[in-house]
Amino acid sequence: MSVNIKEKIARRAAQEIRPGQVVNLGIGIPTLIPDFLPPDLPLTIHSENGILGAGEITLAAKADRNLIDAGGAYISVVPGAAFCDSALSFSLVRGGRLNLAFLGALEVSEQGDLANWIIPGKFAPGIGGAMELAQKARRLIITTTHTTKKGEAKILKNCTLPLTARRCVDMIITELAVIKVEPDGMVLTEIAHETDLDTVLRLTEAPLEIAEGLTTF
């Protein structure tokens, strides 16, 4: 049976959300996470363009053209949602009001450094809110493919691309593994059913400590 890689990552990431949390979902894979949450789970989704109580992505044909998320996708809002300007929205971020943020990545270092906004020589609109979210969310989880399209490792000893923030990542979830970033290094806690330990280690440049209770997902 074929596996949708992005959906697998999003499904596992959804398990990290706890009732009552205020959560920010970055562009890309994080936007798929709501599809795998229990419908009765109480939480508040924050969008840095000024929405507190963002809902699911909607089809353009049914969209309210006044409602978009920070990535430009049409969305719905939940009952009781609030709207504010970007200054207040980022005051919430900078004030440590976000329990959890999910972001994508180009590279992550073994120290938890994050590079996710630009590849030199390629166009990028700017670093955006990722710099603030990476530093100020109480917990940061990276959702990304384990390697690049060329098969090169994304989880490195040291990042080679311009950094978004230093020592900010708490956990990495890929289609192959779940890795916790601890003060003294990375700990491999789970591997996917479709892979094996040797493959994960071969495709990860950063050294990994193997958790005693290593499980599969």
C-alpha cells in the first residue's frame, strides 16, 4: 500500500497537540494537521496575519474571499474567532502566548538550529513570521521530509543555509522518524513502520542517540 508522505507526517504531528492549546500552523505540511485532529478537541489555531480561531482550509469556490491564512490559503473560522492587526498578532507570539508551533524546514542542526526560509540564489519573499515563531513559541515542532528531493540529509551536524533561529527546535517529525532535540543532542524515539533503523541512521547526518523505548508509528 502506498503511503502519502505529507499526510503521514501531519497525522503523527497531530498527536502532539493537547486540549486547550493555542497552536500556530506554518505553511506546507502543518496546514494538513487539522485533518487528523478529533473534531471535539478544544484548541485555538493562531494565524500570524491576525486570526485567533482559524478553521480548515476551504475550496476557492466556497471561500469567503476576506478570509485567508498567513500563507494565502482560503480558510474558515470557528465560532468565537477574533481578528486583529499584525502588530497585536505578533505581540501574542512575542509574549509567549503560543503553546505550540509547527514549521517546515530546509535544514535542522543537531543543536536544534533551524534554516527554513531561503536557499541562496533562489527567490524568497522574506523570512516572514518564522523567525518570531521559532524563537517565541513555547514548543517548536518541525514537520519535514527526511531528505531533499535529491536524497540529501536535512538533519545535519551543522546547518549550511542561512538560519531562521538558533537552538529553537524541540522535535522533528519526518516520514521516517520522530526525533527529540535535547540539550546534549538528538534522540531517536520512533521510526516509521515502512523503514528500519539502519535506513534512518544512514539518511541522518547528525548523530542520533537511540531511545531505550524506541517504538514505531
